[in-house]
Amino acid sequence: MSSLSIGYSNYSGTSSLLQTLSEQTSSSTSTSTTSSSSTNSQTWRSAINTQINALLDMVPKGDDGKLSFQDVDDYREQLEKDWDEAVKEDFEALGLDPDAEYPLNYDPATGTVTVTKGHPDKAVIDQYFANNPDKVDEFEAIVQLGKLTSASNSTLTQNEMRQSLQQQAMSWWFEDNSDPTSWFSGGGLVLGQQTAYTGLNITV
């Protein structure tokens, strides 16, 4: 059982941080617009940098203490594979078909993973994730790592993908080459389909 990204940018569960920044910007006077915009931008970048570094901290580093973009991609694939296998076993124990397709999405506003509306097993599946917060945390990590994967795959050559970098340098690269709004939105996976992350339209 594998997973497929289904367009995380389509899940617009915007975080309270973005809502707060938007309210602050719209309520600012013309005199303080420049200063407020600069402060908000720094807050965004700080939040994004913190989140990216937290994700990169999860990825095992080489003997030289460095990471490559390929390391991030490989780690995400393994994490997804392990997650799929564990959830497959749990679903089977609940009497669900482990090989069926289950469109799941993560809502950052509520911190929940749910199956799409109208699914015949929605009550069972939603309750499963409510009872297993560790699986929710792993799901979120897979989605967010998928965003890193998409950014790097759509902008780097194979040689660049394998280039080793200090984590901070890699974090800065992702910060500059990722859609900042995507870091505060949710995402989704479809269990039972071949893995294929859609690349972001981002340039270096």
C-alpha cells in the first residue's frame, strides 16, 4: 500500500499565524505599512525556517554531518513506506480493506487527519487517527517532507540533488525556493496508489 500526494496546495487550511499577519497588515496605517510589512516578513521567514529545520533534523546525516537533497528524498520515501505498512496492518485489524484507496487529508488548524467526506468508512477511519496521534504526526511530516521533495526535484539537477550541504545552508535554500504559503497549509495522501509527488512551479 503506497501513497500519492493529491495537491497539498489545494488544502487551504491556513494557520492562525497567517491569519494574524493578514489582520495586522490590513489594519496598519499607510505610515506604518513598510515597517509592518518588514516585521511580518521576518516573522514568516522565522516560522518557515524553524519548521524546515525541524524537518531536516529528522533526516539522518552522513559521517561528515551534512545532508544532500537526495538524503531528504530518500528519508521521506522510507518514512512513507513504514507509515503505509503500519497503517495497513491497523486498518486490516479494524476490518477495513488494506488495499483499498483512502483519500486522506491533514488540517493544520485542527491537527487532524481525516478521510474525505462521504467515504463509507469515514467514522472508523477518522476515529482511528483520533486515537493514534503518532500516526497523525508522521502523516504531517510526510506531507511537509513531500513539499521539500517537490521543491528540490523541480529545480535541481541530479548532481545538485546529491550535493552535500550544511543543514543551515539547505534550510536557507528551501526557504528561498518554496512557496511560503504552502508551509501553513495542509496536505493529503491517497492510500493505495503509486507514490508520485507533483512538483512545484518554483525557480532557483
